[in-house]
Amino acid sequence: MATISAAEVAHRAASDQELVAWVDEHDQPLGGVSRAELRERKLIGRGTYILLFNTAGRLCVHRRTLSKALYPGYWDVAAGGMVLEGEDYRLSAERELAEELGIVDAELVEHAHFLYEAPESRLWCMAYSAVSDAPLVLQPEEVLEARFISIEQALEETHRLPYCPDSLAALERYIQRSLAAG
């Protein structure tokens, strides 16, 4: 059984107190609230999703730490997270990609802006993709492991491994846009 480190516990406590963007049903800013309050009151926040590919076209999937408030221990097809109060989507995506996977200076390509609603999460989302062969530097408080696999393999794995549903929604929109561009 995996244990949760003291560093993860401290990171989670600090994360729950971060002020994140609070928005309405039309993605209009209403202010900032703590991440914990956003979840507890089921308010709508903003989130970013970055699908990281290597130059061989393989997608980076990573497994979340057990201390995460949502989807602990789940596999994730996207780096990303909550947009902080006063931050825009692009800055949030750049920050999250650097924090979680250690990737900086990768060009972000915007793919979709959509509302994701589930019992555990309500978010206006912005999905990006990026390509990099730089070595991954995993943030140990948020990421247990990472690997590059094909999109097809990631989709197949969703039938037998727990994957984050919100980032799968971002991947689905990326695939739809890629097919439409044809």
C-alpha cells in the first residue's frame, strides 16, 4: 500500500487554501475563492489541460499522487490544474506544465474551451497541446510516474485503469478537432 508523504500532505493543505478563479456559467469572473471552498460549494472554476506529446507523437500520461483532492492515484492524459485568481488560461497552462512535468518554453496550441460538469467538479476548461522532447522533471507532490504512449493505448487503458474524466474530455475535444482538420 502506498503512503502519503509529509511533503504531499503539506502541499495539499497549501493547495486547498490557494485562491482560484471563480466564474459564472458563461465563464465571466466573479472573483477568487479558496480551492477547498470552490469544491465544497460546488462553484464553477477555471481549469487548464495540456496534452504533452513528444516528437514521435506519443502522449505523456502520468499518475497522480494519492494526496490529490480529486482523482487520487488516477492516471491523467493532461498536465494542468486550476487557474489562480487574476491569472489567465495561458499563463496557468504554462505554469502547470512547468510545475508538474518540468517542461518550459514549449509552444502551447489552443484546442478547446468548454464547460465540464460532474458531481465532483464544475469547470470552464481550456485545452492545449504542446510538443517537447525535453526530459520530464516530475513534481513529487503531484505526480507519481509518467510515460509516453500512443493516444490509442491511452484510450484502451481507460477500460481497465482509472483515468481522470475531466482530462479525457479535453483529449476527446483534441481528437475531434484533429479529425475535423483532417
